[in-house]
Amino acid sequence: MSTAPFVHLHCHSHYSLLDGASPIGGLIERTGQLGMNALALTDHGNLHGALEFYQKAKKAGINPIIGYEAYIAPGSRFQKDGGNLREASYHLTLLAENRAGFRNLMKLASKAYLEGFYFKPRIDKELLAANQEGLICLSGCVSGELSRTLLKGGMNSDDELADSMEIARWFHGVFGDRYFIEIQNNGVDIQRLAMEGSVRIADRLGLPLVATSDAHYADREDAEAQDVMLCINTGRFRTDTSRMKMDGNEYFLRSPEEMYAAFPQHEEAVARSQQIADSVSI
């Protein structure tokens, strides 16, 4: 059993359709084996697994954190012309802190399909701000607005960081002390670059960092199965060199010790995941 404080706050099950490779029961079982007392479920664009996750986690003595990796429209959710899949939305990690937060997650997930669907079920910042009560917000993976802006605009001066800092200020203004700058390291260069910029933003604005793992499967050995599912999802062959893929096999449910090893300069960000988990009660 691990005594190092860490909880996975960014985790996908098979309800992240043709992207996540593990059933909910397998994720919960692995969480217990690794000695963690809580787990977040943050499937792409839906809450399909929320009830199953809550019931099975409670039965296993794991604190369930119901979440949602939202797709955020760059403008209005009602605007659905032009662009492509990549330009149509950003990713954002949302977690329900309490029952009010869970009710708001359900509102957001429903309106994303009913009002904002364009390539993906999308919400927008207007809808998010109107339904922020009880929600914890993490800035997201490398497909999040903050990371994409950092990677596009440069990180060497305050002028280059200006747009990224404005994004972080907006979210902090909406969520207050429930907003965290998310950093990831699954052994991919683009994540390390985004992390460098994210740390600078957090330092300049006095915002807290939290480390997540972007887990898409329970065990490292499941990486190949997840890659096959991704090929089915995108209609490509595994031999296609230009296809979408997740580089490496590090997107599994890592142990607390493995997470601390992945973030040797940011132990506080790893431990903060436990602090966030401890604040959740549904």
C-alpha cells in the first residue's frame, strides 16, 4: 500500500468511446491495489459512466470524484461553421466538488449535446461561467486552450505569455481558488514544453499547480489495445505513419511513486491532487 499522497484526477474509462481502454471496474480495482483512496473519472464529453463509477467506487471504499473532460468552443457554442476538428474545441478538466457541482456537470453535458454539438459535444465560456458553482477546474491537457496558446505563442517573455496569462486570469476569475494549472508528463516532448510554460504562468499569477497523468488505460500492457481502439475511432490503419496516436505507453494508471518520479521538481503539484480529492464529497 502506498503512503505517498496522490490521486488520479484525469482518467478515462471505456466510456471515452474508442479512446479509453479500461472498464470502470478495472480502474477502481487498480486504484485500490496501488493504495490510493480516491479516483476521478473524466471521460471525454460525457457522463455516461458516472452512476456505475459512483456505485462501484463506493462499494470498493474509493472516494468517487465525478468529472468530465469538456470540449470548449473557442467562441459561442452556437457557432458551427468553418474550422476543423482541432479548431472546433479545446479540452478542459472539470470535477464535481459536491452535489451542486454534479448538477452543474449534468447541465453542461446535456447542453453540450443539445446546443453545442459540432464535431464534438461542446460548451462555451458563457455556459461554464453560469454553471460554475461546485465545480473544480483544471486547465487541461496539451489540447487545452492554455497549453495550445502557450505552444503557439512562445514562452520567453511576458509579452509572449500575455495571451496565456489572460486565459488563466479569466478562469481564475470564474473559479477562484477552485482553479488549478494542470501539468502532465507521460514522456512526451509536447507535454514537457507545455509544462514549462504552465509553470511560468502559475508563478507569475500565483496560481497552484496540480499534476495529472491523462490515464487512458489501467495497466501499461493495455497500450496496444488502446491504440487499436484509436485506429477504429479515426478510421486509420496502425501502419499509417501520419495517423493520430498517443506516443509511448505511459498513459496508464501510474502509482503515486511513479508520479513523483515523473515530476521531480514539482512534488507539491503531485501532492496537491490528494488535497483536491480530500475536498470532494458527493
